[in-house]
Amino acid sequence: MRQKFNIFERMQILFFDTETTGKSDPVFVEAAWVKIESFSPLVTSSSFNQRYNPGKKNEYGALAIHNIL
């Protein structure tokens, strides 16, 4: 009998996310990542979160999405 293979048992994933000032000449406002070591049970091994001063105002559309002033 063939053993069922679950890809999530052996997979590590790095989720990376950024927030910017908008679509026109975007500048980073925030960057974050989290490393997932296991899904069952959910185990994270490391993470990072940093906000930056972009030196310019955010566009209204970006403010509506990420709510970072």
C-alpha cells in the first residue's frame, strides 16, 4: 500500500509582506516576514516587522488599505 504524502509536513515557508506609500513612485512604509516551520501544529521559528519613515505622504488609496498614517 502506498503511503500518502503530505507536502506540508516537510515544507518551510517564508511569508513576506510590504506596505508602500501608493502606486505613484512607491516608497516602503512597512516590511514584515514570518517563517513557518510546521503547519500541524503551527510553528513559527522567526519573524521580522519594521516600519519606515518614507519622507513623503501616503496616497489615500494606500491609507485605505493599510491604515498606516
